[in-house]
Amino acid sequence: MTAPIIQLSNIQKYYGDYHALRDVSLNIAPGEFFSLLGPSGCGKTTLLRTIAGFEEASAGTLVLAGQDMAGVPANKRPTNMVFQSYAIFPHLSVAENVAFGLRRRSDLSKSGKAALVEEALAMVGLAGFGGRAAHALSGGQRQRVALARALILKPKVLLLDEPLSALDKKMREQMQGELRRLQRQVGITFILVTHDQEEALIMSDRIAVMFEGRIAQVAAPQTLYRRPVDKQVADFIGVMNFLPARARHAGDGIEVDIAGLGTTALDGEQCPAGRPQGAAEVGIRPEMMSLLFEGQTAGAGQSVSEGKVVEQYYYGDMTYYDVALPDVDQPLTLSMKNLVGRPVLDRGDTARVAWDARALVAFPA
Amino acid sequence: MNLRAYAIAYLIFLYAPIILLPLFAFNDSTIIAFPLSGFTTNWFVELWETEALHAAVKNSLTIAVITAILSTLLGICASRAAAKYQFPLKRPIMGLIMVPLVLPEIIVGVSLLVVFVQMLDWSLGSWTVIAAHTLICTPFSIAILNGAFQNMDTSLEEAALDLGETPWSTFRLITLPLVMPGIISSLLISFTISLDEFIIAFFLTGAEPTMPVYIWGLLRFPQKLPAVMALGTILVVLSIVLLTIAELMRRRGLRRAGLKDTGGFL
């Protein structure tokens, strides 16, 4: 990794007795799209505001672009922020909003500034909107103005505080793509705060998952999804079925005896939290299991169990099933793509579930 | 039907006395009684020619303007502090500031008289009235400005800081323009309150009466009564105009901040 643009070392933040950030250490590389992901109250916004300079860490150091930020106020930091509420100045026009950060740039002529504003607006797809009143904009447009206003200053780091949470689903999906494209285009480090795990997976180069003020795992989306470091992370990112099991070390990996499903071997890489010994839990994602329909046989390495569909959720492109297997406490959730000619089972139907030991991850119980 | 009759009776009870003011102000008789005897503007001319009245009006205007500015300044500080910061005993402190709103003015008048004259040994005059009026107007200013400051999204100020402005330039460029309608509204309302306040002014005015005190003095002379009616007419019109402007300003402020109207004084 090249020299990090942001180095957080042992950041602590207290509000009175409340410990909001617990020993957060993190390096973020230049040009990275980095997400802080976690449930509300996990400290992700506090961390973002600490980087921006709106909160001061109770302890620890924050180095931004090689410079220690201790005592540096928000207006002197090489960061800009897109606020959750967008914070568009309601008494100014769109162009005045976007040009706001250029007020102190005495090296630019008036026409130079106007050209930069027009360029920034074009970049976010709002060319020609400069003369509009800010309060007459739609949610998506305000979002774009906020982006243009922050990006026009060419910050070292752009901070985004749940920027898409106020948009409807369609608009949000569109903006996710646009933000990603924009980030590649300008090459600026983006730090995105979100509670939406899908959004984080789609957009980020790396994700830090936070719970209760501490960072639980920092990883690329695929690693995070496939090899969550503990049960809490696994549960927060997507859906995962957990089954009680007993584990013992075997070679480089483990052998697990899963209640109702039998014994199987896992390699060390399938134990992201270390190899469990004794009581363990085994996790499997819904899409890593499949239903076998009439005439289909299990593939190489697959095990098959027969059970009953207890609930069915039809999503259009996918169908989710809760399948009860004999001797397994809880129904397993699995998902099937609705391909041409593939039947959709109903509640009460018999289901043959095929699963592959390579899809399992094991955690200490 | 009953409800309508009740509403009409209510409105008559409320506004009939005020409607009598202009009626008799233009009536060509020194006796305030029906039937009306004819139209005249003599009473307004008489007002124009009374030197003592001019002094009282000037006195009242000066007091009202200074009071409006002082109480609005105090109101800005208090409501900004209340909106932006958390501090110990915040609610009791804010409550205490608002108390003069419900304190009987006669109590305020008497106790201030004691404090100023007996304890501080000040001589009574415009400044003692200004001090007392600022005391009773500040809660109104705070009530109006609280709305303006609290409706403002705090991330607007953070955004300005984030874009490179200092705390002071942020206040000047963002906060002030956004709460300006509230400030104007506060100035107008405290001006109006001070202008027609009688009880406190009566206690503290000394040798230079304010306009309400002067009017009260006129009541001893029945032949002056129509002139008082004329003066009252002018005051009513002025009050209505000022309060209307104040309310329009408050609504404009809400619109600017993109918010729904949730009450207000009028």
C-alpha cells in the first residue's frame, strides 16, 4: 500500500461516560472508496465527523495527508463533506451554493470561478441549473449540488454521511452507480458512512464494519461477505444461516459435526475467527445452497438433505424459501434464481436441499 | 347557526371599542356620544399643533427604538445559545428569562422603581424606562428568535465551516441571513410593545412622559378627549401595520428555511 492518506491511530471518543469510539485504528489509501458500515449508534458518523474536524477525539492521533490534525479546525482541513441533509444553503442559488467554497480563492477571477462552477455542475449532471433557487430542487438534485459544492474544492478526502438515505429506492440505486463513476473519474478518496450493507458492498473498495464504537472487521467486499470475521459481522452483512456444531482440529483445518447434517471437513481458511475446538457454529449463505428438482442429482462434493418448505418469499427475480430439515432446530433460509422453466415451490412441498461443504464458515460458539 | 351568532358576538365584543376610536376621532364634537354630529379632521390638526405631545412622541419613539435593538440583541444571544449549546440548568435558565412575560407589569414597575431610586440612586428618565422595557421585551424577542434559530439545520453552519469559512464569517454569511426575518420580526414586536406600554413607563418616566403617560394625563381634560381618540387611531393603525409586517417576516423566514408554518403570535 502506498503512503496512506488517512491514518487513524487508537482514536477514542467519550461523551461524558459514553464511550463512542473504542480504540479505532485505520489506514485509508489515496484514491480508495472506503465505507464505514454499521447499525445506527455504532460510531460511524462520529468517526466521520472526527475526520472532518467537527468532533475532537478524546485520545489518539489522526494524520491526514501526512499532517497531524490535532487542533486543526474543520475549515483548515483538506476534507469536504456531503451531509446527510445535504445542507444546501436555502437562501442562495445553485451556482452560489457550488461557488461557496471558492469565496476565499483570491487567485481566481470571477469568470474563472464561474467556469469552475459550470464544470462542477456538469460533472454531477446539473449543467445549466446554476440560476435555480436552491429550495426549488428535488432531493436527488440537492444531493448533486452538495456533491458539486464539495468536489469543486478538490479535497484530498471527500466525506459522505449517509448521502443516499433520503432518496427513494430507484434514485438511490442510480446514485450509487453515479457516485462510484464520479469517484473513479476524480480519483479522490471517498469515505462513505452507511447502514445499508448492500450499498457498502456495491460501492466500496474496502469496508470497515463497526459495532458499538469499535471496528469489527476491515476488508474488501468479497472477503467481508464470504469470510466474516465473527458471527456479528456475518449476521449484519447479508443473511446467514447458523447451525450448532462440534468441531475438532484435523490437519490444517477442522472436522465439524453439524447437528442434523452430519460430519464434514473444513480447511483453515473457512475459520476466519480461528479454528474452533469443541462447541462451534457453522454458517452458510442462502444462495450457497440449492434445491434439487425432479431428475436433478447432486453435483460432485455436494450433500443432500430432504425437508419441507415452511415459508416461501417470491421476489420476482429470486425466491427465498425457509426449509425445515429433520433434526435441524431452525428452518434454513435458501434462495433460488427464478430461471426459465424452474418451478417455484409452495409451502408444504417437499424440498431436496443440496449444499457444499466449501460454502461453510465455522465460528467458535 | 348558534355558533355563528356566538362568533359574531365575540368579534363585536373584541373589536367594537377599537372601531369607536376612529369613529369619534373624525366626529365634529367634543362630547364622546352618539349620534355623531359631522365629519372633521380638526382633532388631528390639534394633535399636530400640541408641542408637549410632540415631545412625548419623540421620547416614546426613542425609547421604543433603543428597547427594540437591545432586547433583540439579547434575544439573539439567548436563543442562539439555547439552540446550539447544551449547558447545565439550561431549561431553568431559559424559563427564568421568560418569566417577565407573565409577571404583572405593576410589580415590575414598582420593584424597578425601588431598585433604581432607593438602591441605585439613579434619577428617573428615558434610560430607566428603556431598561425596564428591555426586561419585558426580551422574552418576546427570545420567543420569536428561538423559532428562527431552532428551525435552522445545524449542518448548514457546519457545511460553511467545512467549505473554509471561519465561525464568524459563517455566522455572517449563513446564520444571519437565515434568521434575519426573525430578527426583523423581533425588532418590530418589541418596538410595538415598548411604544404603547403604560404601567411601567408611568412609574419610571420621571419628568419626560412617554406618549401613553401623556395620553393618560390628557384624560383629566374632557375637551381633549377627541384628540386622544385621534391619537389612538394613529396608534392602532401603526400597530396593525407593524405587527402585520412582523408576521409576514416570520412566515417568509419559514419559507426560506423550507419549513411548514406551526403557529406564531398572530
